[in-house]
Amino acid sequence: MLNKLSLILLGIAVFSLIGVVYEIYIRFNPDNLSFSAIPKNSVSVVSRSALPTKISLPDLEINLPVIAVEIKNNRWPDTLSGVSYLSSSAIPGEVGNSIFYGHDFPRLLGSLYKAKPGQSILVDVSGGARYKYVVEKIINISPNDVSILLPSDQKQLTLYTCTGFLDTRRLAVIAYLQK
């Protein structure tokens, strides 16, 4: 009886260790926040005058610095200290789709799943301007669905993070500039 209990406990310990190692791999995998394809954006990365510096969702107590990044060699750079802004997307406040993304860690975008239509997203840009976007919809999509990354003819903000079992899905919040 004692041997069976020891084997069961050993099995649980091994399974738990494998799970922890896999979770660490998933969390720090550089492709974790990427999509399977990169849509063509019409915005040039050159000469960006008013890059975003901070993003806030007051209702969710999210207040994070923004790091401008570029996709190189199909790699979506991310940061562990804030939110990434896809610099080839629209500049906040201008017509187009401004794309932001970050990890679903509790200190980053872990509470993004609580977002609701009507809530505010504030974006500060260099030069001192602040833009207020209002959440229109929240969607849960596959990494193969790049529709949230497409350019827009409106002043749109897309903020997304990973979600689902082993972070295999994307949770996206779509918001539009308040007039």
C-alpha cells in the first residue's frame, strides 16, 4: 500500500514539474504574442513624430509604459515591462488601426479579460497629447485570424494579449477615438 502511494505521489510530482517547465516555456516563448501572418500596413515607420508613451485602462487599473517595436524576420518583439506598440501601425489619434499588445501577466494585461464596451483607454503620446478611446468590442480569436491587425478607415485602437489554454488564443479589445 505504501509503495502504491509513493508511486502516485512521484507521478504527481513528475507531472507537476513537466507542467511548470512547459508553462515557463509558453510564457517566455518569443512567438507567444505573434500572429501567423503579418498584414501589410500602409503606414511608414520612418519619421514618427508622436509615438505613444503610456496606455491606461482606468476601470481595470492598468497603467503601463509603451515601447515602440518593429516586426523583423517574422518576430513580434515584446516587453516584460509594459505594452508593445507596433510602430508600422497608425499613430494614436490619426486615422488607422493603432496596434498595441502585451503579455497576460497579472502586472501587465492580466485583467484585460474584464474589459467591457464603453470603458475608456487613454493613450499618452510624446509631445504631451492624450487620446481617449472607447471600447467597442472584445473578441477572442485564433492566432491565424489577422483581421484585428488590418488597417482601418477610422481612428481605431486594437489592444490584445494571449488567452485560453496554454495561451493559444488572442483576446483583443477594439476601441475608437472619442469625438
